[in-house]
Amino acid sequence: MVPVHVTALALDGVLTFDLGCAVQAFSRGPGRDGAPAGFTMSTCGLRPGPVRTPDGFDLHVSDGLEALASADVVVIPGVHPVGGPVPDDVVVAIQAAHARGAIVMSICVGAFVLAQTGLLDGRPATTHWHWCEDLAARHPDVDVRPDVLYVDDGDILTSAGLAAGLDLCLHLVRREAGAAAATRLASWNVVAPHREGGQAQFIAPPPRPDPDGLPGSGIGPTLAWAHDHLHEPLTLAQLAREACMSERTFSRRFRAEVGVSPKQWLLAQRVGRARELLETTDLPVEVVAERAGFASAPALRLHLRRHAATTPTAYRTTFRDRAVEPRADWFSAVR
């Protein structure tokens, strides 16, 4: 099976954290050998040679823009200063890659580069929360969404700031290779296995002490506990009790720290657990539903269709034999 080839575009001023998100997802797979799982990756610049960064060191790339002509995925990291003019040759190369069917995705303020190609016009997109208003003002034809982690618009994807770039890369791996592959990669990178794109990218922390008189406390341990007990019929009261909070305080804290309600989060985690079980086991759908915490197989079918537009049987058929080896035919399916 031919690997999916990812090419990152490192322009002068490239933010190396953004570039590193792509490297960690597409060039640093689980295992000590560092081999990527079903991907190859290269980095190019405007031309071969040194690339200036604002991070205290420079890079050296071996390829110029011609590398974009053979990419399945083009990744555009952020550039400093933000919003500076993009060379015409770069605009033409990105447009040409997209026109022949490449997926194009920006990380953080890389959306400003992508917007100058015109490919975001009429599309939903996001960037770092601090720069969303500026992106909307500079590019009024772009549907800027400031309150999400990332936007998947099929052949064009954009992420919010910094670590949300890794969320988007993991999302692409999940979309192309399945939940199990994305979970292994997330574990290797020591990050949460999956964050929905619609989660808030930035919420101010709650005041401390709490208005209800309770001491401030993060809900991370409760999330971990809930993830280990997805097979149980968890209630808001149970979660609040585990967090040593009232239900009202817990609900407010949960939305502030996670960006969605406890019910929405639990549902997303259960769908994710079901997808992994469908990919990696031969358990009957009824048992998968039970272990993922759904009341019945029909409930699992309903929510899997809503989340992944497929049925348990079809999902298993697509991914069961690819839990280790990602799909290389996904690109032809979305073009």
C-alpha cells in the first residue's frame, strides 16, 4: 500500500512549534524506530536552502515549491510576522496542489497564508483565538469561527492555535486511518486521544476561590475516571460526586474547562470507544455497545451514524483490517 505523503511548507518566519505538530503526527510514529504509521513526510521552502525562524535558530530544507506537486497533504504552519504578504509563487503552488486534489491544511496562524490563496473564501475556518478578529477583518469572505479547536471542511482544514494543531493532525489520522491508529499516536505523544473540533479553543479559567465557596480544582482526574468507566451508566450526579462538587458547580466547571457539556463529552468518548472496539475486536455489535456504555445496539447505530455517517458493520468492514495499516485510498474517496 502506497503511504500518504505529507509536505509541510516552511516559509521564512515559520513557527517551529506548528511545524513540529505535523512532524510528530506524520513523521514520528509509535515505536522506538520513529517510523510513521502509513505516512511519509517532507518539508519544503520557497526554494532549497536556509529558512529563517523567529525561534532562535534557522532551518535548512532540501526542496523548494516543486515538492508540493507530489503531496497528498499540504500542511501550512504559521509564519511570523502574522499576515505578511505571501510570495506569488507560493500562492500559485498551493492553488495548483489543491486543484489536482491535494488536501490543504493550516495550523494556527498559517490560516493567514492559506487565506491569501483564496482557498478559504466562502468556507468555514479558524485560527488562534487571539488572531480570529484580525483574520476576519483582512479576509471578510472567510467564515471565521473563533470558538472551535479545528475545522474540517473536507479538502481544506484549519486549526486553532498551538497545541490545537496537533489535535487537527490527530483528527486527520483518525479520519484516514481510524480511531485505533489515532489513539496509538496520541498515546505516543502523551496527549488526549481525541478532542472534538467543536470544543472551545479558549475559555477563561474559573475564579478561585469558587463563587459557591468551594476551592478551585481542575476536573482532569474526573475525566480520567469517567474514561475508565464508560461501560457504566454514568450520571451527572456520579461525575459531580467523583469531583467532590455540587452538580451545578461541576457542570459550570466542566463547560469552562472542556468547552462542552458533560453529556456531549461522554457521548463523544463512547462513540470513540465503540469505534476502537469495532476496529480491533470481533465482538458482536451488541457487546460493543454495552462495553462503550450505550443502552443498546440501536443506540450505538444511531450515534455512530450521526458522528461518522456509517453503521457499525460498515465501519468494521472499512477499518477492521486496517487497525495497523492506514487507508491509502481515503484521498480518492474525498476528492
